[in-house]
Amino acid sequence: MSAVVLITGAASGIGLAVARRVVARGDRAILWDVSQSGLDAATAELGAHATSRVVDVADAEAVTRAGEAIENVGVTHLVNNAGILGQKTNWDALDVPAVARVMAVNVVGFMQVASVFLKARVAHPSAGIVNMASIAGENGGAPGFAAYGASKGAIMALTRGMARDLAPEVRVNALAPGIIDTPIQDAVMTAPDSREKAAEGIPMARLGTADEVAQAAEWLLFDAPYTTGEIIRIAGGRR
Ligand code: NAI
């Protein structure tokens, strides 16, 4: 049975890599992202098996409307992936709205997208959700980015709770990538040798690629019928 996979944050990086794999299988991808230009480029590349919509996952009304728009398209799987790093935390003068924005996109957004997906979804033998966590959810994140780490720790707990709530109809798993070479890293990899320096702390001695994460997402979505509530690190051995 063919699948229709809703992917958030699908205009770039890991989300786009998942969309490429979905389309390569002959399945269909629905791409949600805040970047119109990114979505235009992605759909031009992916062709007729991909459709897109500008959706800010932290905008409750926009997600509700977008959810209604997919109620009759037979969506079967979700990759909850849109995420932001946020800004560096200044503990002496906490920017509360900035922290709230990280939580709104990375945690509450995931929950609302899951909710509208569940309302719109049709049954599929491998029905499942993959949430994009991070090893930052375990180690606290890069120095200065504790809010991001906290949001990803929340995704880990959310994944286990959702897996319990939605079984046996829908499996819910998470991936916890390490340092993956996508545009989100540009905020922290500011020095010319940042990537080489980062690689020194990774047992596999290099950054990961978006497609290496997408490969694991594809497995969790389609080939892991008895796997739910799991969090899999894709981190080259880094903790
Ligand atoms: P990316 O920056 O290349 O892609 C993120 C995408 O999400 C962008 O297309 C962006 O426009 C979109 N986005 C941002 N805010 C949004 C919103 N409010 N609503 C809808 N779309 C929004 O980054 P990457 O690396 O592909 O990140 C994907 C996910 O993987 C994120 O959740 C990130 O936290 C997670 N991750 C990434 C790691 C890395 O090292 N690249 C490591 C661990 C986790």
C-alpha cells in the first residue's frame, strides 16, 4: 500500500533528505515549512509526488488550517522535524520570548502537528510518526544552547508518551542526531575550522549527513513494525 508522508521542516537539511527518500520509493510527500523559496526549490526538484504548503508549526491557527487541508489526501505517516536552535542564552538577562519560541516550535509545534495528522490520517500497515530529537536532549546541547537541549529532551519524553498513547494503531519513535552538516549548524559553526574541530570529538571522525539521518527515518517509518517508543542516536558514536 502506497504511503503519503507529511514532513515538517521539509525545505532544507534532514526534512528535505527524508522527502527525497519518500519520493524515491514511489510514495508521496507533503512538505510543510516556513520558507516559501525553500519549498519552491524542493518541489521543483521532487516533482509530482511532492506537494507543499507554507506552515509555521508554532502558529496554532495555521497548523489547524493546514491540517484541514490534508484531511482528504490519505496521509499515512508523519515526520515531525521542523526545529530551531534559537539564540544563545544570556542567563543574566533571560530572553523569555526567545526561550518560549524554541519551545513553541520544537515542542508544542510537534504536538499540534501530531494532533492534526492523527485527525487526517488513514490506516496503513506501517503507520508511524518519527520525531526529530537530538543528542542535545541527553547532553544539554552545545554551550549556551540549553533551551534547545531542553526542548529536545522534551521530545524524547513526548515520544515515549505518544508511543504509549497511540499504540497499537500508530508507532511513534524518535531519532537523536548528533552533529549533522545542515544549515542549522551555521549558527554555531562560525569559525572556518569549526567543522574540523567538531569532527575531533566524534568517534566516526566526521559530521553526519542529512541523508544518513533520513535513511534511519525511512527504516523507522516503513520497516520497523514492532518498534515503538524508541529513540535511536544517529551520532557517529558521539554522546
Ligand atoms: P535546517 O535548518 O536545515 O532545517 C530546518 C527546517 O525547518 C528549515 O527548512 C526551516 O525553514 C524549517 N523551520 C524552522 N522553523 C519552522 C517553523 N516554525 N515551522 C515550519 N518549519 C520551520 O536544519 P536540520 O538540521 O535539517 O534540522 C532538522 C531537525 O533536526 C531539527 O528539529 C533539528 O533540531 C534536528 N537536529 C539537527 C541536528 C543537526 O546537527 N543538523 C542535530 C540534531 C537534531
